[in-house]
Amino acid sequence: MSKHYENIKLESQGAITTLTIDRPKALNALNSKTLQELESALQSLDSGTRALIVTGGGEKAFVAGADISEMSSISAAQAREFAAQGHRVLMMLESLPCPTIAAVNGFALGGGCELALACDLIYASEKAKLGLPEVSLGVIPGFGGTQRLTRLVGKMRAKELIFTGGHVGAAQAKEYGLVLDVLPAEKLLEHCRTVAEKILKNGPLAISQAKRVIEFGADQDLRAANELERQGFAVLFGSEDQREGMKAFLEKRPAAFTGK
């Protein structure tokens, strides 16, 4: 995790890692180089990271979108490869065993909104703007936005946001269920770290299993999803964390989880 990156920063404070998209002059737009660095950074995370916060560098943008200056002249075949790269990176982010928190500190448009949607929890500053404006450029979202947004806010609201190509402010995004809470800009990262610290008090294997069951169960019918839950519940009873957690409860003390 000490590797140097050109367009992102990766910093750890204990078990909390903060990943910052850091191209402020380009409003943190996602180009191929940035996606490559994101992929490398996500691959570098290990069990020492128990919560990941994703945010944008500078004061204006989380990620303003994919880099239009790079996309404007590519062919259909190149566009397919670029979309595949974006899907691969965001699926990697979505599939991390630890919880991921998007700290949306400004514009989160297009690929930036899609990046936030791939996180488990989304919090926004009061000045944040979120949307998928790709149709105004003659294309559609290409990094999973049509699917993740629909699953989060519902088909009709997703269609409205995508068809109009507009964006919404933080308060409206919260009303739609697109973000959880809206914070003053100077309080956003502090709030996200506070949430991460609350998560860290709990069993890491249990958090990882809960995330897996929620994610995979969301695409199943209720009977199949409940079976996933039953299996996840049972397998944790073979862990040291389960024994420690229940012993600590009975002894009225904080649990000392080890992730084993």
C-alpha cells in the first residue's frame, strides 16, 4: 500500500483506509490511467483494511465523470474495452469483503456517480451534485449506472434521472434514497470515519458475511436469499470471532475480535 500513484492517493489510519481520486485540475475525472491505478490499489488491499472510504481530491468534485477528452475520439471497439475496464474496477470495489463508504464531497456525475453507487454506503456534503448525464453526450452510462441506480432508487426514478440527463443536489439525492445523509463539507470525512469506527467494533468475519449475503441475496427470490442467510449464519459458528463475541457478551465486556 506504499506504492506511488499519479492520480490517486491511498492512506491508512489503523484499519481504515482512505482512497482519494486526486486529479483536481480535471475534477477527478476517470481516465484509463486512473482506472488502472484504482484497480492496482484495490488489489493491494489486505485484511488489515477493515473499512474503505472513497472520496475526491480538492474542493469541487468527488469525481465529475469519465474523462470526456479521452472518450471523444475512441471507436466502438475501444469504447467496449473502456466500459469493460470500468465494470471490472467497480465490480472489484463492490466485491471487497470490507465495507466501503463513499464520501461524496462535490460533483459525482456519470462515472463518478457510478463509482459512488458501487460503494456500500454513500454520504454527501451539502454542496454535492449527483447524476448520470450521459444521454446529453449521446451515450448511456457505461460503468453499471443503469443497473445499480435502478436497484437503489427504483426503475421509474432511475429512468427519470437517466432520461433527463440532469443532476440533483444532496438534499434531493437523500430524498430519493441515493445518499444516506447530508453533512456540512467540513464534517463529511469526519462523519464517514465515525461510521467506519462503529463498524470496526464488530466482528470482521460477520460484517463480511453480512455484506456477501445482502449483495448476492438481492438478486435472488426470497426463498433462495433466506437460504444464503442460513448458510452464512451457520458458517460463522465455526469461527473464533463467534466464540469470542458471545463469551464477551456473557462476561459483559467488549469483544476482542481477531478476524479468525
